[in-house]
Amino acid sequence: MKYGFLRAAAASPGLRVADVAYNTQEIIKSMREYAARNAQLLCLPEFCLTGYTCSDLFLQETLICGAEQGLAEILAASCGLNLVTVVGLPVRRSGKLYNCAAVVCDGKLLGLVPKTHLPNYSEFYEKRHFLPGPAQASPMELAGQQTLFGTNLLFACRQMPEFVLGVEICEDLWAPIPPSCTHALAGATVIANLSASDETVGKASYRRDLVCGQSARLLCGYLYADAGHGESTTDMTFAAHDLIAENGTLLAEAGPFEDGRAVTELDLGRMVQERTRNTTFEPHTEGYTTVSFDLEPVEVPLTRKVSPTPFVPRDDAARAERCELILRIQAEGLAKRIEHTHARCAVVGISGGLDSCLALLVAVRACHILGRDPRDIVAITMPCFGTSKRTRSNAEILCEALDVSFQEINITATVQSHFADIGQDPETYDVTFENCQARVRTLELMDYANKNGGFVIGTGDLSELALGWATYNGDHMSMYGVNAGVPKTLVRHIVRYVADTCGKETLSRVLLDILDTPVSPELLPAAADGSFSQQTEKLVGPYELHDFYLYYVLRFGFGPKKIYHLALAAFAGRYEPEVLLAWLNNFYRRFFAQQFKRSCLPDGPKVGSVTLSPRADWRMPSDACNALWMRELDDLSSNPQK
């Protein structure tokens, strides 16, 4: 339960129809098993104490009394277990029957939640036996305990405020307005659904989409426990299709007719953050009663997958789809800007590196959208002290393959003249030595664009903006920054996607060589052996780490400790903990210090949920202090296991 994580399970123990004594023992066995695995929430199927398919046996006194006795045994067995269990059973109240979920924790019956929507169509006949439950909670006695009965009940953990449980039952989810909608608005971060959904052709896919969609709409964790083996097969078959989703993502699934066990950790801190930033998610607690309970916090290793590349889909098809969509977003944005400004040409500083390569690919696409000749794009290479033969050659080959206009402006003499103007020693390889070159390059691009009725396309990517890895009023500035929303880890995949799909051998070959070239600003003279004397990732850190940190800082607002915790899981076996911590320190230091550059960025298209444009999702004062964040990092450094 540290950092807002909760291990949860949806399970379908085998049962015997109407054999409450047997079912009770199977439920108790499941409770003990999952408690031993440090699960702290267990959702079981609808009517798991009796079986869903009892039909008119629900009208038998013996079954109803047996279910109450079974619940009493479950309550006794739950004593000492650090676990909330949600159990399905029939409950008689004021002479009427209700399809209920009993919420059990450490010997206490926290509440009874009746089903709201009773299906009475096709193979379902629930209104033959049951009534819909009332919304308002009221007291009742069951299994020897006083408890509350009603649909508008929430269950809140005292030790973990992020964990607030709401319950609905099977058809409730399939209804036009599920009870979970109001549960979530009243504060529920987790919804448990006890279900008995029979299996028919195509239903599993629909069920999966329904669960994931509801978790996305409600910004919550959603557990769905389905009836399975042991139910009557008189006219239906049940497949124990158990699902756990979080904010639209399926985290765990027991497929139909498999083992009936889905276990994972829910990130409830993430759900709280999502709701905090979503201003249309407005709390509404009227008519709800909250029951508090205690759970001892447990530290558990994450079993859920934490992707080391959160910006990049793991699936090949999904990754290709994303690359194509981003290219289209970038190109459409640039095409509109070219059209609106009546630019006669678009000017790109081409270095032979990844970012300028992507900007040029986007520019060519924009020309195709506008029906213009790609030669209206002017790619300018500006060699100076650190330019390598490899990047210079790749720049020219790339431009030829794309059929754009290509020019070379050697800026060495201009930079040397500028050094003389400001008294810079050309043998002193300091930040001034580097920045003078970057600013002269921007000067050349801007003035060329002015002279020829065009505008300058920026090449800097999202990762560089986060780290401030750009020269202020140098490569930091342009008239439209097409890559500003694309992180470096994704830039690589987009360029690779074009290489794989362009259908042109020369273009594909040069793109692959650009991908194979170390990332470098090329602002210092090459080493004696001709290799790069500057490699960006050795200076600012691996981009895969910085993109990982950036994602969780901006997308969810997590603190350094939780991000470090996630990084340990994502990069286990690839980076030592002290290396992860060192680059996390570096990220926060640079991220705060470089805000002044982000405060005056040119326009650029938003392509994802993380962006740094001052007119999009991130606004931050340039003189904000990072003391709180660095203090948390210092605490981690002194006690990494804390």
C-alpha cells in the first residue's frame, strides 16, 4: 500500500449449486490464500455463497438461512486477515429478497450493497425472485451483526485515504447509467463488481471493453469477478472471465474457461491525480454513507508491468499506428501554418541528426498535404568546428532522397568574427564557445527565411525542452516547432517507422544510419580519431530515463520517491539503483532551472497528453524553487529503501 498501490484480486472459486457449506469453505480458502499473497482486496462472484443458478431454490427458507449461516462463518474466518472481501449472497429483508454483496473485513460486516438493475430478459429472470435495492442506507441485522443496507454505501480505508471502495453487481455495469458512476463521483476510487455473466459468442470481448471503458470514464480501478465452474449448465455456461482495469487499461485478466484468478496492483495515487486535474470530474456526495475500516499497510513488490518506455507502445501494430498518427498531426499543423502565413518556402536547419531529420520528414508531408513541390523546403546545413563527415554526408543524402532544396552555409568565419567581437578565446571550449555557434546558426536560418519569404521550422524535441538542452535564442527558437510534443524515445521510433515503410531504398538506408549515429550537438571539435567529442546522453543522461521521469512528473504529478519506486521496477537489471537516483536528481535540477526557456517557446502541435508548450498543458513560473523536490531526493539518497 506504499505510494498509493493496492494489491487486488478478482477470483472465481469453484462451487456447488445450493451447497452453501461447501461454497463457504471454498470462499474461506480463497480469502486465506489471497491474504497470504498480500492482496488487500478480494472480489468474488455474484451469489458465490449459493450459486447464481439456484432459480426457484432462492425461495426456499433453507437456502436463505444457510446463506446467512455461511456468511457468519466467513466473518469469523476473516478475523485477523488483512483483507477486504466482497461476497455475493441472497439477503431477505422485510419479507423481500435482494441480490447482495457483503463487504467483509477482519470479522466485521461493513455493509450490504444490493443490486440496482435486475435483468429480466433473454436467459435472465431475476425479477422473479428479487427486488432492486434502495439507494439510501439503513440499518439491519444479519449473521449476528448490525450493519448497513443500501446501494449508496462507500467503504474507506483509514490508513490509505486513496482507497475508497464502491460496489455494484453484474447487470448494474451493463445498464445505461451504472451505479458506479455516482459511486465514483461520491469518492470511490475502486469499484468491485460481483458478476454472473454467462458465456456466449463475442461476449468476452464486449465485457472486456465495458470494464475498461468504465474504469476510464470514472478514473478508477475496476474489479470484475465472474461466476465460473460449478454453476448449473441447465441452460447457461459460465466461464470465470475475471478482469481488473485501471483508467482504461486492462491490468489483469483470467480469460474465459481459464483459472479464474486475476491479481495485480492498482495505482490509486494515479487515480487521485487524474481526478485532481480533471475539472469536469465534480464530487457529489449527497445521499451517500461512508463506512471506515482498518487495514495494516503492506509493502509489496510490483507485479504489474511498468513500461520503461511509457511514451512508446510495446505492441508493434499499436506503435506503428501511433507513429503514423503523430506524423499526420505534425504535418497537418505545419501545413496550416505554411498556408496561413503564405510562406514561399520553409527553412530547416539540417544537421544529419535525429530531430532535424524528423522535422524534414514532417515538412515534406506538409508539402504533400498542400499539393506543393517539396523543393519549396530549403534544408540548410551549417558546418562548423564540430561537424562530422558522417552527419554532413547523411544530411545531403537525406535531402537528395526527399527531393528538397539543399544548401550549405559554412558558419566558421562568422563564428570566428563573432568571437573577435566579444573577446572569446577560440581555444577555450566553454559554454560561450558552444552557444555562439548555435546562435549563429539560428541567425543564418532566420535571415535566410526573411530574405526568401519563408519561415524557420524548429527541430527541438520534448525531451530537450524538459532538460533545457538547447541554446537560448539559438536552436531554442524558431517560427514553428514541429517536434515540441515528441519525446526523444518516440522520435527514434517515428524515424524507424518511416525507414521501414517509405519504400525507397536510399531514403531507408540513410534514415537507418542516422538512427545509428550517436546523439550529439556537434559544437566541439571532433576527437583525434574522428569520433564525437560530445555525446548528449553522457552529458545529460540516458534519454530513456529522462523520458520515463518526464512522463510521471508531468502526466501524473508524482513525487520523486514514487517515480524512483516505479523506475526500480521498470529498469530492474538494466540500471543500478544509485544510477537511477543520480539521473533523477539531474532531471529535477535541470527541469526547474530551464523553465525560462520553455516560457517563451514558439508554437508547435500538441501530439500527446504530455506537453511543455506554455499555451498547452504545462505552466510554471521560471523562478520556482525545487527545494521540496530535492529534499525528497536527499531523503532517498540517505535511505534508498525507505
